[in-house]
Amino acid sequence: MCTRAALRTACQSLLPAGVAAFFHAAVLVGAACAQATPAIRGFAPARVAAQRELEETLKRVPHPAQAEKHLRALTSEPHMAGTEGGRRVAVYIRDQMRSFGLEAELVSYRVLLPHPVEVSLQLTAPEKKKLATPEEPFQADRDTSNPRAVMGFNGYSPSGDVTAPVVYANYGLPEDYKRLAELGVSAEGKIVLVRYGQCFRGVKVKVAEENKAAAVIIFSDPADDGYAAGDPYPRGPFRPPSGIQRGSVYYGFVYPGDPLTPGEAATENAKRIPAGQAQNLPRIPAMPINWRDAQEILSRMEGPRVPREWQGGVPVTYHTGPGPATARIRLKMDFQLRTIWDVVGKLPGTSDDEWVVMGNHHDAWVFGAVDPSSGTAAMLETARALGELARGGWKPRRTILLCAWDAEEFGLIGSTEWVEQHRSELQRKAVAYVNLDSAVSGSAFGSSAAPSLRELVRDAAREVSDPKTGRSVYDVWRERSQRGEGRRRATAGADPAPLQAGEPQLGVLGSGSDFTPFFHHAGIPSLDLGFSGEYGVYHALYDNFFWMKKFGDPDFTYHAAASRLAGILLLRLSESDVLPLDYAAYATEIERYVRELELTAGASGKGRLNLKPVSEGAAAMLAAAGHAAAAMNSAAVDREAALRINRALVTVEQELLSPQGLVGRPWYKHTIYAPGTYTGYAAVLLPGIREAVDRGDWETAQREAGVVAEALHRAAARLAQVR
Amino acid sequence: MCTRAALRTACQSLLPAGVAAFFHAAVLVGAACAQATPAIRGFAPARVAAQRELEETLKRVPHPAQAEKHLRALTSEPHMAGTEGGRRVAVYIRDQMRSFGLEAELVSYRVLLPHPVEVSLQLTAPEKKKLATPEEPFQADRDTSNPRAVMGFNGYSPSGDVTAPVVYANYGLPEDYKRLAELGVSAEGKIVLVRYGQCFRGVKVKVAEENKAAAVIIFSDPADDGYAAGDPYPRGPFRPPSGIQRGSVYYGFVYPGDPLTPGEAATENAKRIPAGQAQNLPRIPAMPINWRDAQEILSRMEGPRVPREWQGGVPVTYHTGPGPATARIRLKMDFQLRTIWDVVGKLPGTSDDEWVVMGNHHDAWVFGAVDPSSGTAAMLETARALGELARGGWKPRRTILLCAWDAEEFGLIGSTEWVEQHRSELQRKAVAYVNLDSAVSGSAFGSSAAPSLRELVRDAAREVSDPKTGRSVYDVWRERSQRGEGRRRATAGADPAPLQAGEPQLGVLGSGSDFTPFFHHAGIPSLDLGFSGEYGVYHALYDNFFWMKKFGDPDFTYHAAASRLAGILLLRLSESDVLPLDYAAYATEIERYVRELELTAGASGKGRLNLKPVSEGAAAMLAAAGHAAAAMNSAAVDREAALRINRALVTVEQELLSPQGLVGRPWYKHTIYAPGTYTGYAAVLLPGIREAVDRGDWETAQREAGVVAEALHRAAARLAQVR
């Protein structure tokens, strides 16, 4: 079949997006039409049919019942990092991989992990009342009665014993304290009560610290993920009144990973800094509570009534305080060097010079059915499928690594330590990193990715059926995008890229999951994907197998779909002749960031900031990428040229790193993206320049513009090697 | 003093708004500047100084302590219409007026009033629970323990005993049922649970009836007037969880007043229609509940989750039903002909040919400190001030009537019966009607008025000090208007007129208080005014003296200010040489309504509706009003001319009535304004045409356009007599 439409699809998919405008494709059309089947990005026409057959074989393997079995096994016990349960899950994953025919090993690190011994909260005035009430068990869900579920706590909060009047500070962002000051309310020496949302929780503690607060209490406002969003568990998928969001409050925007070994792997004998010098540890106590407890506090607050948009769904009128509600927080945290266990599975390629890496963490705050185990269950089915292909005599071209990280919840530790340990090898070999965290909480597909990988994600989504509709995941995703229902990936938390005409929307990579060390530190092209839905039990006791069976994916078909998608991505990345990395799209995207920055900085920075070197760099990169794309296209049939081109392509993203890293947080080396210092999850674009502009520090902004421009010219030079 | 600024003010205030563009004012400027004091609209220059002295004398009388004394007396007992308490309040008002030197009489009518005997609500499934819980007493407010407070009920609900599954229907508007139908939910045979707000409560019952519901439960959503708006009573001024909004559900948009004597006064021997024929009585049971009870029901509902904007502040996820919550409503209403007592106070003028009427109702659902007694307390202080002037030998030019209406809460009954009884005399004599309902619930001045009276309200507001700031009420009001904080008058509930440049905003007259029969039925120029604030206890047990002392007007200075404002208005209306009625502004306003209607009807009615006769009528009225304004201005010094002009002016508004009234509700005779059939309070502009357009009934719309055009030409002809 070579209809006009099929032809158009075939030829367009050979051309990276953004290049079509540069190069007429007359010759390519002829080449594509010589093939019986539509082309695949990066594959020589002669190899397309075989690849399609391989993909079809792979897609037949993942099975909902198997995914369900994995999920039940992974979530049968609480498995927080540093516990026996955590190790048991790692062993299960390793053993499953081995049973599928993969090589698989545990890799351990010794990292500073706090486990909570006491987390207590008492209202001391205007009356005494014991708070920090636990999450209630429900009969229909026996996991909720498990005595080993850890109490609600915030990871890396220091121990402490603080008694002070309470001040309510909305989401705890800098502008919230500014508003408080306008109302005549100071947080100094107070316990600030803030609600979850709008930013990473560590940011709330950092900003509280900057405002001289004595401690922080964080509650889940039912306006955000409770009754006002939808029916609370167990009736519906949202947070019940007793539900607590656990979570780390480490300052991951400074650096993730083990606090004591920044930039270095936390091996047994690694050199460690004293905890007092760790720049990513909060200095004031913080704890999370449910909204029942928040109501006990809020109903006893006076002072100004809050601005209307600060009022949430706790059924009392919110006041800022301070007091009269006065609280005592007592936290005893057992900080120790503990052993964590990554799992690294491997399917060796015909050459081990190139790696394709996929991963997800395996540790959970409690049971973690969505977060993270849905991704692990999907990945295990992908592993099983790859194993079946291998059993049939197939061997991947590039080595495939399937990793299960430990201690992500505490601070992306397992992945960060492994990346730090293998950084130079990864930078030589790793073609891409695919992250599968929280792969299923519903049916709405979403992805965040380096711009170079976006077309690949769209391609893969075309190949997999959406279980509910039977149409392609791509079609359903595109329709939702066009209706403005593009769902961000919670783990990436990034601002979506603007909608390309007719194309479904992808987000940019912020932070919040294990792609962070790969992308922001090592410059490995990365992506994150999954199916999302109504999910209000994040980091609660209720994110468990029963929740998934009742709400998230009752028949586990989306787990199977995620597994197929992951499999297609792996096979395209591992088998392609020319790496399917679209740097024309990337450069186009960067040009847009530069224009936006010019607009933002234009008003305040007029005459004080010259962004011309940056836009020239972006233009140089775009030009080089355009030429590279043409070369990539014709190289697919020429093995020698392809090898040379791939050697260049594999390091283009790394050229966008700056050796010295960002100001004040040198671990973050990417010049185009970083998690925002005051967002924590969401990405800041051109962060070195932009954060300096936000501070009004024009000298630094200009210097950072130089850094970015250099990086862009380096990337352009690397792309020129592709020609 | 005759500075440029003072001059400008003086000359502008002589010219009705809207006329400045038509007539150059060179001569008038000269005339105004001959005066030592700024001019007053409608007064001959020679009389201005005396009028100012009179006003200053009047303003010195009203006293906060006296207003407080009145308010305590008026609210010492529950005084619902048809009860002993109701009569006692009427007697108090009469006696006070007499003690001030006014003539005052009780005027009684015999009207159909239901008093509740039983209002019970039981949840019958999925479990049994007794609801209809009463409002809780608070220690700090001894009135809340008064055993004579009437239970929560909806006036004119029929008796009934209904058991049915519950359906939640948001605000109970037609579009809400449409949305339900889209969700596959029908209200037929069900008990609909709706929340207060967005429209008059009788509309909710009417629409439920149209949708074949079996009964209606109306609850106060805390998102609207409870904790989400501000602190609940007794901590703050908003509705506590047990607070119930009582209120009539009669179909006042068909006709107000005694259901059995539409258009006729309900005197002892009046001809009465059978209750079964009364078109303003609902046919299905209705009852109000507090949000605690609503929570018991809403937490037991299933069916689709509601659209996001239907979710309110009751801390459960709202579902539409039907059921499983099933309720039994048992209502026993004692419908009887009962005696109600108006009070008519009188200060006879030198001529009894012209009347100035002021009024407020005296009946309350319970104590009614804001609604209505704050207005009565203010009016009594105005009466005392007028009495003092009279004691000094002064006699008003025009007769001043001060009225206290009974049974307003049930259906504007006392005022409607009195207007029906005295309609022809009123239409000959009444210069204007000033309504003082709920005059104080805070400090934000607001007013709704016939366009002819707007400038007079602004003038009066310039003469009275705002107690908090010491500046004029006008200045504070204008600043709030310009900040977009124009507060509508709750009793009028009307859409605000668009902001004239630099002028504070007034609303248009809808319905909901006693100006209705004067304005909509008899065509008397009317206005309504008061000071509003945070007031969440409307029609609850908590609208009482303690609420007022703590929140509404703790030192009663705004009561005194309202009294002064009312006094100024009366003195200007009673003493002016030429009536201060601005028909150029009115005609300008009507031209705007016609343009808006042309836009609305233009799309759907193209070629089917010709509005040219209407716009020609408006243009004719504007032209005549312009000429009249010039004549009015020069007539102030010519007593003979003024008398002739006033005789014409007093009936211009009546020319805007149509003898046959509106389609389906002939009691409403005004062609420019009516309470909307589906709003109940808020006004519809050019209602005859607009409601036909909304129904797509083009034939009626065209006929009504003819009716309006005729009315406008009649008004123009009447104004031509002013020349």
C-alpha cells in the first residue's frame, strides 16, 4: 500500500520534525516508496519490515494478569528505602529479571537515610489536644491495617522539639510571605502551617527557613486533592480526611542523591562530608498532617482573615494567625548510614559500546501501587517480552539496561549514586534514558521529554492500542491535547511545551524523578511517560493494590499498554541504524526559550543584558541540526556513516552542559533546563540566565548568557560532525 | 465662595444629567453664580439658603443612641406577620410616630397567611435519620434561646407528605435541569435538593414544579454565605452550620401581595378568589435546611459526580443522585385569613395634592435586626427629626407619608394591598417612593433607583458624612464604585447600571422589597438605599440585635447616617420648586436598553423583529426630556410654571406603564422594568419584548415592541407638557 496519505506519513517520519522547512524531500520520497511498509525513524528501509515484526512480537507478550501479579507482589508489604521490605522488593525484581533470561544484579550504596522514631504534634493552646492522627484503616482494604506502614513524616526533616504559635502561609511560596507581611504578619519564630501543592514540598521548608520560621507543618487541603476534587477513598480515588502525604523535604534543587556524597557515588568507602555541611538538608523541623488535624489548628486561629484565594476546603474560615493556636512539634529522626539496593538488569547487545537505559524506582513510602510500582510492574512485563525475544535467538544491537532504583523517595538517591558512579561510561555509551515512574494511575497518556526525543515518543504512541477505545494511544492523546486536556506528568511536574500544530503536547523535564541525574547532571537524552488519572492518594497509605484494582487500572490493561510502549521505545532506541534524536526540534525549542527570555528580560534588563550571543548560538545549533538531519536520513543505509554519526549524536546533549554548573548548585549542569529553585519540580528554562534576571543580578546573567552561548556553539560543532 | 470648582458643581447640579450635551448653559451659569451657596436641584436660587438651613437642622437630630433604642425595641421579640409580636411592633411604630408629633394610624388587611405547624424531614434510606435540625442557640446571644422563634420554613409552601429519592440540582435554575438531563438524571417524582443563591427562592420551586419534581429542599451552601465567605456567627457575621434561611416561595414574579386578591386591596369584605386559582402559589412542598442537614443528605448520594462548579463548601463530594438518599418531607401549614397591620404616619403639607412616600416593612421572620428593622430604626429617627422641625413651626410643602408595611416577608403584602387600595390617589399625588428596607448591615452605601431619581440620590449622599471616614457618603461610595466594589442592594437584587464616568454606580429596580407595587404596578418613581456589609445571617435566627451590636453597626452611627440621608431625600422631594426628576437620564438609559436588545435579538431575530418603533420612541422621549429639562430649570423661580410642570412630571413614569401589563402576569405594568420570571429579584429590561425573544416568540415580541413604543411616545408627550 502506497497511498498518498501513507506516503506522506512515511516520508515525514523519516524527517525529524522542524527540518521539513529546510530540506525538500523529493529524493527521500522515492526512497521511502520503494518500501512496502511505512518507514521508521532512524531505520534503513531494508530493515523496517524486520523491525516491525520484532515490535509486533514484543507487543504480544505483556499481559494484564502478569502485570497484576507483579503489582501485587511489589505492593504486598510496605517497602520504604532502608527497610527489609525495600530489600525484598529489590530481590524480587532481580529474580524476576533473571527468570526472564536477563542478567541482573543488586548494586548497593551506603547513604544517609533518616527513619522516623517519633512524629508528634500537640495543640498546646488555646487548649490541649493531641494531633498527628494516623491514617484510618478501611475494612474493604486490608492493606490499610498493615502495622508496618510508616507514620506520616517528612524525609530529612531534622529532629526537633518546637513550641510556637502557628501562622498560616498558604502554599508557602515567597509571594505568600510577602502577602503576610502586607497583612502585618511575620513568620519569624513561628510554626508555619502550609498546604501541599504549587511547588515541591522541600521548597516550602526552604522558604520557611528563609523567613526565619521555627518549624513547618504541611497539610493536604481537600480543595486540592480531597472531597472538592472528587470522592475520597475508599468511595473514590481522592484523599480521605485522614490521608497524609509523606514526602522528602530535602533541598533537591541544590543537589539530589545522598546528602553526604554530592557528585560522588556513596560506595562503602566513599569520602563523606559532615551532615552539617550538606547543602541539601533542611535546618528546621517539618511534618505532614491530614486535613482533620489541620481543621483542629485552623479553627483555633485568629488574626486577619486570609485573602480569598488562600481559603481552601477545610470547613472553617482560614485566618493567618499568629495563634492563638499554639503547637508543639516533637520529631525524633534516626539518621543513619543505611544500605540501599538498586537492581541493574541487562540484556547485552551485539555491541556494548552503546546503551539504552530504562528505569524506575522500587522504594515506596508505604505500598506505592501507583508510585512507583505500576511502572515497575510494566517494566517487568517489558523485561519478560525482551526475554522472550532473546529466547527466540534475537539479540539487541545496543545493550539494554533495565534498572530499579532505591531511595528515590528520599532524594533520587539510588539513581543519582549510580549515575555519579558510572558517569563517564554513561556519557560515552548511553543513547537515552527512559523513566517509567508511576506509569499508571489512569488512562490519560502523557510524557515529558528532551525535545530531541519527542517525535520518538509520538512514534511509539502510534504503535500501541489504547485499551479503552481500541484506537492508538497517539490518537487519544492528541485529541485530549487538542481539547486542552493535556495532563502533565506529576513526576516531571514540568511546564508543557507549546502545542505544535496538530501534535499532542509533551512537557519539559523538571525534576521529581530519576531522570534527574541522567538528564540534568550527565546530559543523557531522557524522557518520562505514563498514563494518569484521578489520583488523590499520592504518598498515602491508600496508594495500594486495592486502590489500583478499584480505581487506577482495574483490569491492568493500561499496565500492559505502558509495557508495550516502553518496549517499542527500547526497540527503536536499541535497533535503529541512526539514533532517533531530533536536534532540529531541540534547537527550534531553544530559540523559542531565548525569544521568551528576551521578552521577559527586555523590560527590566534593557541595556543591561545582551542576549545576542545566545540567540546566535541557538541559530548556529539550528543550522547545524538541519544539515545533520539530512545527513542522518541518508546515512541510515550506510553502516559506516551511521556509526560515525551516532558517535557524534550520543554526546550532543552533553555539549549543552556547562562544566561549572549553575550558580550556587554546581551539580546541576544543564544550561537549558533545571528544576526551579522556587518550584522544585517544574523546570526553569535557560536557568542560569533566568534566575539571575529574576534576582536582578545583571552581571551574573550576562556571564551565564556567555556560558549558554558557548554550550550552544559546542552542540552546533558536535552536530556539524554528523554531516 | 464662587471658585471655578464650586461654580462647576453648582451649575452641573442644576442641569439634569444627560442634558448637558443638548443645552449650553451659559445663561444658567450666570444665574447660579448670583447665589452665595451652591444650588440645589429643583430649588429656586432664592430658596436654597433656607433649604440648606432646614437640612442642617434636620441632620442634627438623628442620634445613634436613639436608633439603637429603636432597634432593641423593634427586635426584642420575634415578630412574624400575623402574630401578636407583629402587631406589637406596628403599635410601637405608630406610638413613636405620634410621640414625635406625626399623625399615625394602623391600617389592617385580611390576607391569606400560612403559619407552620410541622416541618419535618427524615432521611429514610439508606438509613433512617431525623433531619430538619433547628438553629443552635449561643450563650453570648440570649435572643437565640427565644422559644418563640419560628422554625425554619418556606412561606406559602403547601402542606404535604412526600417520600422520594433526592436529586441535587445546584441552584435550581432551568439550565441546571438541562445539565442534569445531559447527565442522564431526571427530577421527575424526586425531591430536589437545591442551594440558595442566584435567584429568588420561589423561582427554584417554580422550576422544580416545571420539571415535575415532587418537592424541594433548599439549603444554605457555606461556599456562598458560610465559612468560605468568612467567620460564622457568633465569631463572625456569616451563617453558622446550623443557620437556616427562611423565606417565602410564593411566585411573586406573577404578582405580589395577598394571593386571594390580585390587583385589589384585601379589605375585610374584598372579593376573594379560591386559593386553588391563585396564580402566585406554589403547588409542591418546599422547605429550607441548614448545611449540617444538607451534609447528611449529600454524603449519601450517588449517581454522577456534579460538574465542578456545582460543588460547594459542604465538605463532601457532591453527586446528583437520584438517591440512594431518600427523604420524607412532612409539612403541615396552617393557611388562614389573618389580619396584618400597616402603619401610615403623616406629616401634612401646605398642600395635600402632592405626596412624598417613604416606607419599610416591619415584619421579620424572626428578630430581623438588619432585615427590616435597621431601616425602621433609621426611619423613626427621620420621623423624630421631621417632628422636631414641625415643632419649630415648619410645615412641609408636600405631604410626607412614613409607612411601615406588614407581611413583606410573605409577599410584599402590606405595601401591595395599600398601593392597590390607594392606587388612583397615589398616581395623582405621589411624587416618589423611598424604600428603606435593611438599611444597615455594614458601611458600604448602595442604592437602586428609577433613572429619574439617580442624581437626587447622589446629591443627598453628598450632604451626609460617612461615620467611619468623616468624608461624604458620596465620596466613599464613588471610590468604592471606581474600584469595582459597587455593592448591589440585596433587597433590590438588580443588575447595576453601567458606570457613568466618575459617578458612583446605582442598580436598577428588580423586586424583593416594597418598592415593587409602587414602581412596577403604579408607576411611582422609586428608590431603595442602605449601607451594606458582610451579612451572612439573612433570614436566620441570628439576624438579631446582638449580631448588629457585634458586626453590622456596633455604634449605630450608620443607622444615624441612613436616617440623615433619608431625611435629606424627603426634604428635597417635599420642598423643591420643580420636582427633581431627571427624565433626560431616564431616556438615555432606555436608549441603551434598546441598543442592547437590538444586539441580543439581532442575531436570532434578524428579519423577524423590528425594534425601530422602540428606538424612535426612546429618541422622542429623550428629545422631549431635553426640552423639559431646560424648562424645569428656568421654572424654579416661577411658581405658576412650576406647578404646571410638576403636574406633568408626576405622571411621566406612569406613562411608561402599559394598561394590559405583561404577558401572563398583567399585574406587572411597567414596560421598561420587571423582576425576571427566572430571576425573581433581578430586573429584566424591556421585559415584554425580551422575555418573548428569549422564548423565540417573535409575534409577541413584535406586539410588545409596539406596546413599549406607545409608552415611550406617551412619556414624550407628557414631557412635552413641561415645556
